[in-house]
Amino acid sequence: MMKRIVTSDKKDISKTFYEKTKIKTFSQKNISSKDWPESWKRIFTKDFARLQKVKLPENIPLLKISLSKVLLERRSERNFLGKPTNAACVGTLLFYSSGIIPGVKQWNSTRRFYPSAGARYPLEVYLSIGNVKGLKNGLYHYNVRDHSLDVLWQKENVNKMIARLTNQDWVVGSNIIILITSVFQRTQIKYGDRGLRHIFLEGGHLAQNIYLVATTLGLKVCAIGGFVDDRINKIIDIDGENEGILYVLAVGT
């Protein structure tokens, strides 16, 4: 039986959000990119410089399956079998879903495999690892800049902790729980309140990439929109205001 979801506010949030983020007029002409402030040009990322890093395999294979086949096979699946995957597979999934497209040397001109309004890239990716060969169970942050994992902490029961906060028992059987957060100001510094719309759309772009790449790799995925935000934010050690959880995806075999 479906359990009732309790929210913290009885107001019609959808109308309020939609109204507050509308564009009602353009106050000025478009600003030429050469006149943009520095904060609009710089691409920011998180880097836990003092923490241990796990370098992911650099020999990333080309994905050879046809796009039409992947699109036809893509679906949400919850029946994980519990077979282990490996670090190379995780690295490939992260690279093609949320990594940096190779070939550009200047950092502030780099692009990702998903669209981002104004190339602001507010999203950060964390992983709760539960059953991956070559990676200890624990919580990691994907360091997109050098294709590595920052080790936040290593514990056996991280997946169980997060699964309880989704109210979905089947999540425990996944190999990886991907946690997508947003550093809101990266986008809002350019787009103001309208930037919130861009951020949520961007989360969807990234999630679809995860689905398609995972399908190519023979992995199962199911996205989860219901979770206890503040408790997950606390596990990741983010404040929920400057950076907050947007999306959760369970990935497994």
C-alpha cells in the first residue's frame, strides 16, 4: 500500500514556485560574453583536497551499442540480483554520464555529457558504494576534474542507511546509490530565481544519461524522487541551503 508523503508546508508550493521563477520582462539587452563578470565564466567544482582519492581507470572503452537499441531497452528496474560490479564499470558510468568531454585544455571552456544552462554546472555527484569490486563500501564524491573518487568515509552499512531514507526496501539490493546534489549559487548567480528551474531540469538531463549509460553497461537503474532530504544532506555533510540533494538513483546488477 502506498504510504502518504508528509511535506513540511501546506501551501500550494507548485504555484508559488512557478510564479516566483517566471520571466516577466527582460530589463536589458543580452550582455556580450566578453563583458560577462568573472563569476559567469568560471566553472566551479568541489575538490576534497585533503581526503584520500581513488583514481578510476583511465582506459575508458567506447560504448558500441546503438543509441536506438539503448533507448528501446531503457527502463526503471528494481529487481537487483546482488552480483558485484567492478570499479572500471563505475568509472565508465560516471565518465559518460557526468564526466568531462575530452579535448579541451582550458578548464573554463570544458563541457560535460549533459547540457547545463550557461555552462554553470551546479551539480555534484556522490556515490554510496555497497557491492563493487575494487572499492570499499562507503560514501564517495566524484571528482569530475581528475576522474577520481574522493573518499568521504568508508563503512559497511551506507547503502542500508540511505535506503531507509527512501522508504524503498529494494534499494538495499543495489550496488551503487547515486546522489545528485546542486550547489545552487553557481547557476543562480547568473539567472537568479529562474536558475532554480534550470537546475532541476539539469538534474533530469544527468539522470537520463545515467539510465542510458547504465543500460549500455548491462546495469539496472531506478530513479527515486521521494527521500528524507535533510537526513541525506546530513550524511553527505552539506547544509541543504547552499548545496542540497536533488535526486537519488539506485544502480545494480
